[in-house]
Amino acid sequence: MAHYPPPWTPMASSPDSSLVWIQYMAHFLQSCKYDQAREIAKTAVNRINFREETEILNVYLAWLNLENAFGTSDSLDEVLKEAVQRNDEYKVYSQMADIFDKSSKVPEAERIFKTLTRKFAKVKEVWVRYGLLFFKHSRVEDGRYVFTRALKNLETRDAADVSAKFAQLEFKYGDQERGKTMYEKLVSTYPKRIDIWRSYADQLTRIGDIPATRALYTRISTLGLKAKKMKPLFAKWLEFETTYGTEEQQGLVRAAALKYLNTKLAEDETVHDKIQEIKSSS
């Protein structure tokens, strides 16, 4: 059965819509007319209004997917070079890495990540995704080396976030004990980072280490942080015990929360009394 192009073209219907252009490309791809699909892509990136940056990028990404699946390494490199010149460089390389990863082209994805880490060494997401590539493809030592390089290149304020992400990778793909050690160092260094405490508890729960999770929540309950930080942690702990514990253990959570509140009230009263004392003596 012959395939004919639709009775419309994007130029007439929605000239600035990447979705319409990509659907037009897909029409030709369905009948293996790759050259025609390429021509549509070429036309689209030149016809779409230059101010519609997202729409142009979308077409380039579709074109890169086309070349990755049906083209040659030369044709792909040519489109990639053009895409980088005409779009946000980070976005193009980032998406290209994903395209290679999803098509199990690990060496190619690695090549793109080397470019990303060279050009965007201060972007923490680059290092995390680069490490993930290695961890999930059983190249754990390479992933750990990426982590070491990340800490050398990133700002101090980003080090904790990246360390937590790599600790998660250790839990999921590497050595769980190593992951625990990384988290212990983090919570010791950043005891007020509630997100890290919660992430640690989530990883322990995920691997089914219920006693360790319970012990961690007990430690968290003694932190004495502000109520707005402690309230969600107690709620998370109670949710955990509702799923994995007994009514007695749920009662212990409520008791710990009550103890925390009473301690905070006592501290507030002490502060109030001291303020009144200062006012009276002045």
C-alpha cells in the first residue's frame, strides 16, 4: 500500500509549531523515507521564527534522534554541530547524552559527558548524570572516579548535594555499606540538612534495613531543630512505623514528638523569662 504525504504542510497550518513539524517527519519515517524526513527537519529549523527557541530546539532533538537511529556517525555529528551552534549548548549536549544512553550507546554517551564536564564543570547535575551512566552500567569504579572529580570542580555549597546523590548511587548500584558511610559523613558535617537525613532514611527503608531506619529516625528526633523542620520528620517517622512497625512503636514516635514539643516550650519560656528580667533591670 502506497504512503502519501498528508494534504497539509506545517508551513500552511502552524509554521512555528515543532509538534506539527515533528509529526510531519514521523509520517515519512513510518514508511522508511529517511531522506524526506531529514528534508522536513532542515526546512523546519529554517522556517520556524528564530525567536521560538524552544520550538527550534525540539526539531533539532527529533532530528538528532533520527540520525542516531537511522543515520551514520558522520551525519549525526554534522547535525549535532549545527544544533550546538544554533541552540543553547548545554541543552543540546545534555539531551544528546540522554539519546545515546537510552539507545545503549555508552561510549558515545561518555564522550558527550566528557564534553559537558569540560564546558560545564560547575554544574552539579552534569557530574551526577555522568556518574549514573557508569554506575548503572556496572562500571562502579569509573563512577566513583567521577565523584572524586566532581568534588574537585564544584563549589563547596554544591558538594553536599552531589555527595548525597552519589551515596544513593552506591545504595542502588554499588556498595550499600559505602553508601551508609557517605551518609554518616554528610549528616555529621551538615546536621541541619533535613533533606539529607530524609534521603538517608529513604535509602535504608528501600533496602529493607528496618532496624537501621528506626535507629536513624530516633537519632533525628534528638536533633532539636526548629519546629518547621522537625514536624515533617516526625510525620515521616510515623508513616514509616505505620507501615513497618507496631502500635507500640507508633506510640513511641508520638511520645518522642511530645517530648520535643515540651522541650521547645520550656526553652521558649526560659528565653521569655530572660527577656523580662533584662527589661526589668534596665
